[in-house]
Amino acid sequence: MEKNLMALMKQIPKIKSGNRFILGLDGLSRSGKTTLGDRLSEHLTEAGMPFHLFHIDDHIVEREKRYATGHDQWYEYYHLQWDIDWLSRNFFEQLKGLNQVSLPFYDNESDTHSIQDIDLPDACLIIIEGVFLQRREWRSFFDMVVYVDCSRETRYLRESDAAKRHMDKLRNRYWKAEEFYLRTEKPMGKADLVIEG
């Protein structure tokens, strides 16, 4: 991880006054995106570089909008897990210009959202971590995307015991959606940097 982190740090440009640089940390589930984001945050804090880290999974929709919708499970996960258009308009499009964005943060236990206002410095690095970031609706918003590549076998070993007990869900919901993403968007080829997770 440290070697990957150093390679990434070298490619992040110095943020000039009044500018924001949007960095995406893309990769499939359990590939190591969150760990990379956390380690990068530590290094940026030590370096005194202003930044904000967003996790796209904090902004998923309520269960009734993504389960038992009549669509295939993989479709629900890929197309319905997030309100893609809303996030495009109210999040991604605003990151370069607004000093504050208001976002719905999802609470899994209550299946509800709370709106939080996020203040952004005039000049900063904005990091967005999550799966499927290079989908066609979002790719153009990023100045740079890192793809964290990791085999399915390794990612499976990182799954919780509870997840491993539901193999049908892994196969039909998550893995099929991941296969669709890899096939249609070819994220490794579009990424600016590919590192091993």
C-alpha cells in the first residue's frame, strides 16, 4: 500500500489558489479503495494540503428504491443504488464552484437520510472514493481517476462472514453488476493510474 500511495502522491498536482482538483478512487467492492483513501488522507494532513474525502456509499438511496423493484438484482445495484442524475446535478457539477454542498447522508439502521452541509475551501483537493465512479454519467467530472485493481478471489476473502453466507446475492447482485461495469465502461483502460489493491 505504501508504494502505491507514494506513486499516487507524486501525480497529484499542487493546488493553485482558487482551484480545486477532483480525484476519484475507483475499484470494485473490497478492492482497497477505502484503505487507500484513508492513508492518502493521513499523508495530505501531514503535508498540510487542504482536502475533503467523500465516500459515494454515504449517499445511496433508501432500500425500497433499490430492492424488490422488479428489475434484476444486478440492475438494482448498478443503476438504482444511487440517484445518479441527482448526484450529477447537485454534487458533481457543484464541486468546482460552490463553497458549500448539501448532501443526503444515508443511515443503514434507520434507512433514512440526514442532510449535511459540507464546506469546501476555495483551493483544495477533493477525493471521491467508491465503486463505479467511471460510469459514463460521472467520468467527465474527474480531473484524475485511480483504479484499484484486485482479483475477485482476494476481494471475496475480505468479505464478511455474513456476506459469504449469501452467495446468491454476491453472484446475482454484486458480481454481475461488476461484470457489467468492467464490460461496458472498461475502467482500467480509462483510469489515469492503476494500482494493485
